[in-house]
Amino acid sequence: MGNLENIICKYVTDTSIELSDNTNLMRDLELSSLDFADILCDIEDYYGIEVNEKDINNIMTIGEIKSYIEGKV
């Protein structure tokens, strides 16, 4: 899932932060809600999936996003 990290890195300003499955996009990476929405749109476009609004609150870490993508493709 290296492409997922590439998508996320486009929105991270602090390049010293190491990404892991436990990294929380909003808290650890200090991303805005707009950045988070843009990441989800990029994920939808890249992986050809649709992220349901009801699922958004359950995918806050990189690991949760990976699991979500794996369940959709």
C-alpha cells in the first residue's frame, strides 16, 4: 500500500513524522478536515472505491484506511 502513503504525504507539512499503521491523520499529522476530505477523495479516485459517509468516523488511522481499502477492492 505504498501508494496510500504517497497520497497522504502530499498533505503532510512535517516531513520528519514517520508514518505507521497507528498514525492518526488528524491528531498525529495535524491535518485539517479539508485535508482529510481531500485524502479520501484521492483514495476513491486511485483505488476506484467509494468511501461511505457513515464509515468516515471509523477510518482515522492509516491502518484503518488500509483495512477499509482492502475490504472494498
